[in-house]
Amino acid sequence: MSGCTLQWLNRMLQGMWPYYDKAIGAAIKEAVEPMMEQYKPPGLIKKIYFAKLTFGDAPMRIDNVWVEDEGEQHVLLEVQSSKLRSPGCMASWLLSLLSFGCP
């Protein structure tokens, strides 16, 4: 199996990261928010959702890629990646509570 580093791909990820960050956050929200809503505890909580979901300014980094030719119709591709801790990485959860009014 041969391995190589992909600095050119990391530079591309750096430039595209703001778009990927938004798309990944939207996909996670779309998948997770219905489950959070389904399993929210009964009572005062009216709605649970992400107010903001971001992975920060630093993109994931592709450290190594290995490719192994396994015949005419099969290629095995292994990717080693890492995510540097970004100070902007955050998920804000909001609980929308029932509001009570007095006449």
C-alpha cells in the first residue's frame, strides 16, 4: 500500500471550508433536530434546536491517503484526517420554554 500527503488538497479545503462548514452544519441540524424534538422531555420545554452550529475557522486536515489496487474493479482508499481544535467550534442549543402570561 502506498501513502502520500496531500498539501494541495489541504489548501483547497482551507479555501472551501466556510462553505463546507455551513453545509455540514445544515446536514447535521436536518438529521439531529427531529430526533431531539422527538425525545425532548415532556413538560416546560416547547422546542429544542441548534441556534448555531459551526466547526470553527480551521478546516479538517487530510494527513495521509493510502491507495491499494485490489483488482480490475476494486480500489481501496484509506484517508487519515485530523481536526485541529478551533476556538470557533461550537454548538449552541436553545430550549424554547413555554411562556405564561398573566392577564
